[in-house]
Amino acid sequence: KAEAAFQAALEKNPSLVRPYYALASIYLSDQKADKAIEQYERVLEKNPNQAGPHMLLGTIYDMQKKYDLSENHYREALKINPEFAPAANNLAYLLAEQEKDLNAALSFAQIAKENIPEDASVMDTLGWVYYKKGLYPSAVRELAESAAKLPENAVVQYHLGLAYHKNEQLDQAKAQMEKALALDPDFEGAEEANRILAE
């Protein structure tokens, strides 16, 4: 039922970011990732000019940590539709995480922001790219908005904490790190959060 609901959401609005991750998560938790990959590859064989299947394949590979494959599919989606915000957002985040071509990452993050400006995940990505580029005041601005919209997301709270820390807003940094760890003491980045707090 969840799978059908997320598919229906994407049919109505393919620009939403979260349903792609939700579907990928369902396939991975059901041990159906290979079947899903096969299905979307078949769809592309019949009609290669669709951004959506590339986006879903990219997301599944992303969650499997097969980053070269996910990057290829996000890029393919953007060749088909250069304004396709979900692929632009995910590719920007992927490049920022790998600290690879941060200028391209910023361009992709800005495409996503122009197309879905109110999406909290997109704000987080843009803020994270600004952070990686050393543009800390801009990072704080974007990440604060994202964190307000995603108060239960430990990683987003942590990203804001890091930006505050580099922007020398130490009280705010401490509060954000504590909040992130309270939400999830084992999130990716928890070790760094604890190290910064210990300082």
C-alpha cells in the first residue's frame, strides 16, 4: 500500500524529492532492490527519455552506496530534463559529500532551489554545499530554514550545528549538536558532533 501511494504521489508531482527515497527504502527493506532495478531498467529500454526511472535508479544505488552508478543516473535524468529538481538536488548532495566539483554541486543545488524553493531537503542540500564551499553565513541561512521544517531530522540539525560552529556562533552550535544527538545518538556524524561538543 505504501509503495502504491508513493508511486501515485510521483505520478501527480514528479518534482517531489521524498517519495523517491521512500520507494528506494521500501525496496531495500523488502530485499527487492534488484527487482526494482530490473523493473526500472526495462522501463528505460522501452522509453529511454524519462527522467523518473533514472531518478529512482539513482536513489536506490545511492542508498546502496554505489555512488558512481547513482551519479550516472542522476546525470542521465538531468540530460533528459535539465530542470528536474529531485535529480539536481541529489546530485548536488552527492558531489558535496564527496567534495568533488563543488562549483557544479552549487549549480545543481541552485537549480533544485529555483524549482522547488520550499522543499526542506533542497534547503539542506544548498546549505550543505555552501558549508563545503566555506560560505558559512549562507550555509547558516539555508540550514536554519531546513532545520525548522525538519525538526526531527538529526542529520539536518547536525548540518546546522556545523555551520554555526564554523560561523563562530558557538552557543547555537552547541545547542544544535545536543539536539541532533538527542534525536539519534548514532546518526552518521554523531562522532564528529561529540568531538565538537567535547571542545
